[in-house]
Amino acid sequence: MSLNLAVFISGRGSNMLSILKACEDPDFPARMSLVVSNRPDAAGLNTAQSNGISTETIDHKAYDTREAFEEEISARLKNYDIDLIVLAGFMRIFTDSFVEKWPRRIINIHPSLLPDYKGTHTHKRAIEDGKSEGGCTVHYVIPELDSGPIIAQKRVPILPGDTPDTLADRVLVQEHILYPEAIRLVAESLA
Ligand code: GRF
């Protein structure tokens, strides 16, 4: 099965680009039809456009409620026949009702070895706790934050002298490998 992806971003979009590169392989079981950003200034929008990918900007600040914001997302998605929503640095939390409309059809990448370090500042917290390993996780999105079934993980060592930034850089290299692998696993699970 070839999955039609909508990738949701809020910023740089480096994971989006790594998925886009994977989609260039004709054997990869997905293609990217759409990139959605809630931030008009997200750098990843330019990256997507310069690679010929359609983009939709839906600024959450223009909507009074999360429900209204999500209604607009749903309306725009209707035009693209999307199979899988891929959250890649998307910094908004969906309502339960939106998540329940897409069961096992929304996935997210999180920069920790879930279930450890849900939420933000994952690298700082792991270093402060004296952990010897960090990593990243791709998981299905369920209403409870960062808690859905895990699809795949990669581990990286935490080295003496690491700062949150040096650790984030090391984890990001693995994120770019992990996300395409996880999308392949999702496609295979639906085949
Ligand atoms: C990644 O570290 C991801 O794990 C986190 O936000 C960052 C997004 O980076 N959720 P990018 O926009 O994909 O470059």
C-alpha cells in the first residue's frame, strides 16, 4: 500500500525533508501530497515548496477555539485524499475529537525514549537525570499526550559534557533515519 502523507510542521522541517527524500525512492511505500504549517513563518514551508510539494498554512492564532482551527484543517485535508497525518515538529495539541477521527492515522516523532520524558525539554531532563542514553520515538497519536503505541525507536548515547543542544543534534541524525523507517512499518501494517 502506498500511503498518501500530509506532514504537519511548525518550524525548520528537517524531518519533513528526510521523509520527502525517502519518498523519492519508487520502492518507498508513501508519497507526500501536502505539508501543513500552523506558522506562516515556518522555514519548512519554503523547503516543501521548493521541492514541489503543496502547502497549506493555517495560523492557529486566527481561530478563537481549537475546534475552529481543526475544522479548518479538516476542510483543507479533504482536497488531498490523505491516508496518514505525520506530525514532524508540529507544536499544537489536537483535541480528542480530532484524534478520534483519524484512528491509527496520525503519527508523531518525539525526541526521547518514550515512555520516558513525555512533554518538552526532553534532552535537558535526560542529562540532568544522569541518563547514559537518549533517543527518539515514533508513535501513534492518541488523545493522551506522547502516550500512543510505539512504532519504532532509536537510541543514542549521552556523552560526558553533552548539553541539550549537542544531544539534540545527535538525536536529530537518528530522527531522520527513524521517521522513514516508521512510515514503512505503518504502510506494511496496513498492507
Ligand atoms: C524534532 O526534534 C522533533 O523530534 C521535535 O521537534 C523537532 C522538529 O525538527 N518534535 P524539524 O522541524 O523536523 O527540523
